[in-house]
Amino acid sequence: MPEGPNRLLLVGGTSQQVRKARELGLDVVLVQFPHMYDDEQRALVEEALLLDYVDVDRLLPRARRRHADRPFGAVLSLSELGLLPAARVAEELGLPGTPVETVRLLADKGRMRRLLAARGLGPVAAAVGRSVADLEDFVDAHGLPVVVKPVRESGSLGVFALRNRSELPAVVERFRSLQERQWTVGDLSFPDSFDDFLVEELLDGPEVSVETLSHRGRHVVVGVTDKETTGRFVEVGHVQPSRHPAAALAAATELVTGLLDAVGLRDGPAHTEVKLTSRGPRIVESHNRIGGGRINELTQIATGVDMERHALGVPFGLVEPLAERPEPRAGAAVAVVTPAPGRVVEVTGLDAVRADPACVDVRLRVGVGDVVPPLMWNEDKVGHVVARGSTAAEAAAHSKRLAAMVRVRTSPDG
């Protein structure tokens, strides 16, 4: 395959992704939020462009200058906030990559819903609104329950379930109040995310995500992840391989490849969330990136495929594209540590968890004196445990057992 220079402009990469790119032999110019740039990244990259890269107009001239001095072979991002900036920079520099229109289609849930309906791909009743009246009109037409969420955000941010008509004004007010919150750089994909909302029918059934790698329009399913969520739609557990019936998973993966074709995604990873409803599979949302919540690690344990390595190496011809779906060879799971909100007064159990043979990794980002927030979206999670097992069921049991061993005692008066 024709390749460009082994120089990568990586937008919003993690230290792990930078390290993998370097191991592949790539020279990395990293675009990063200043507060997320660390010593490990500094030691690995050729150069760092430190700025709020969501503001693409600030990023473009800097990328142009670097490309003119020494060309990039590709511009990539594996993080949600970097997807659109990376696509716009690649387009501006005349480099191959996911089209800007494809990224925008996937980011805009309202447009994606309309496209799926037009193509007959698991249509879901949905509409974009701005007011209580818009919400009332939708409920009059489609009934309850419904879900209200941002049109263009991720991470379970601002997602509300509505089951009673009396709740409509309060939900719209709570959604609007998110605009007043003091968000930090890197929290939001778009500054106007709470102007409009998407309202759609509440889908029944369990949720999975379909992890794919595409190359020149050929989509390979790498794995399917079972999900456990709270009543606020925050993900608190992932398990691979999926334990749902083969027929249901086959229908889900067929729907996902149809979606990827419809939006024009031809290359790279995708993470697509699907509900296995009583009417068949329905898309929840999709992203042209690898799933969060340690899904790449679960995929690697379960199948041996490192999706990050493929995403970084295939565009340069350094990794062979995946030819067929890998067979699962083990079980892998992650369980979130969910202490009560409040100020942390004691942490115990970490050493015992690390010493357990089933433990792959344990992370806890709070210590004594820190505050555990209410679990309202993915960024409120304070820790998790990754576990392995000979089967998915065994791995899931291990992950929950180990997560329960991490004791974070909090004081509500802190």
C-alpha cells in the first residue's frame, strides 16, 4: 500500500498511544491540552503543540507550518475531542483520513438518527428540540418513556430518562442548567452543546458495543462488549466476549456495518453502542474511535488484537490490516469502583487487589482528603479494576469481586 512519511500528527493522544506510536517507529508531533501534557509524553514526542485544540482555527496554522517544514504521513486522533480537529487538519493538508462529513455525522446524533431512518437501519423515533413545548409535542406523538440528551456529546453527559409527563419541565430545566456549570478545557466537544437536545424513545433490552476496524471500506468486527450501566446511563462495567445469543449479536453486527457504510467510514476504528431490543438491534450512538473504559485492553486480552496499534500503524503500512474476525481466547472485564459521594477519609484493599492473580490492573484517582462526586457522567468515576478469566463470566465475577475489595470510605460532611 502507498505510504507517507513516518511522521504522525496525533491530536489528543494518551501517553500509552504515544508510546505505541514510537514503538512502531513513528515520529510523533503531539497536539495536547496543556494541563494533560506530562513528563512521559515529553520524553517520547518530537514536539508538542499545547493548546485548546477544539479551537481548530488555532490549530490549523501551526499544523500547516510543521507540515511544510517536514511532511506528516497522517493526522490521527483516538480521543473523542480530537476526532473532528484531526479530520479537519488532514483535509486541510491534503492527507488521507476519515472525511470531515463522516466525523460530523457520527458526532451529531440527530443527523445520524435521520440518516438511519432514511436507510431503514433500525429506525428509532427521535427529534431535536429546544423547549418544553418541543418535548411535549414529541411525547404526544410517541408516548413515554423517552430519553433526553445532548445532540453532540458523549460519556453519558446530560442524559435523562423521562417516564412521567409531570417531569418534562424539570428535565428541560436540568438540561439547560448544564450550560451554567464551570466546565474545564477538555470536558466539552462543543461550546453550545446544551442549546438543543435530542429526545428519542427509550429503548428496551441490554446494551452492547461493537468494536470494529475498517480498511478501504471493509469492516472487521474485532469484538462485542457487554455493558452494565446505572439508571443515569453511566457505564460501570464492561465484559468481553459478549455472552448474548449468537443470533442477536449477528443482527447487531450487521446493523453496525450498515451504519458504517451509510456514514462513509472506510478506515480506522469505530465503537458503536447497540441496544438488543425486543424489536431487534437499534443503534444508540457511534464514534470513529476506540471505546473508552479500558475497552481496548479488554479486546486485547480477549482476542489478542491491540486496536490502538492497528489504528496507529495501518495508515503507515507498519501493521497489516485485520483480515478476519479474531476468535476469543479468554475473558476480560472491567468493573468501576463506586464509593459513596463525599470526602475520602480512608482507602484500603489496593494491595490485596494487586496481588490477586485475576487482577490485570487497578486504578484509583482519589486518596484521603479528595472528594468523590455523585456519579452523573463518565468523568465522575474515581476508579476501576480490570480482570481476566478463562471465560467472560469468570472475568466478570473476578472484576466485581476485586472492585468490592477496594474500600473507599467517605464522609458526607467533608
